[in-house]
Amino acid sequence: MERELLEELETWRCRMYTVAADKDLSDPEVLMISQRIDVLVNRLYALERDIDAHAA
């Protein structure tokens, strides 16, 4: 699951780079991508916390 999250995060990061190069940072599409990245990062951190908790 972690690998899939990382791959999806990288896909959205690349999309953000491409879209933000042509649009203002306050553009709705840029903001939507940024929010999606935030959700993925939070899910990744939560997954890592769960893994660490089980390892302890």
C-alpha cells in the first residue's frame, strides 16, 4: 500500500509541476491538485505511524 501511495503522490506531483508552470498558483485546478497531494501525504504519514506502532 505504501508503494501505491508513493506512486500516486509522484504522479500528482508531476501533474502539479506541469499545471502550475502554465497557471497562477491560485487557479482552481492548481488548488485541487495541491489538496489531493495533501490528502495523499496525510494518508502516507498515517500509514507510516501505523507501521511504526506495530513494530514497537
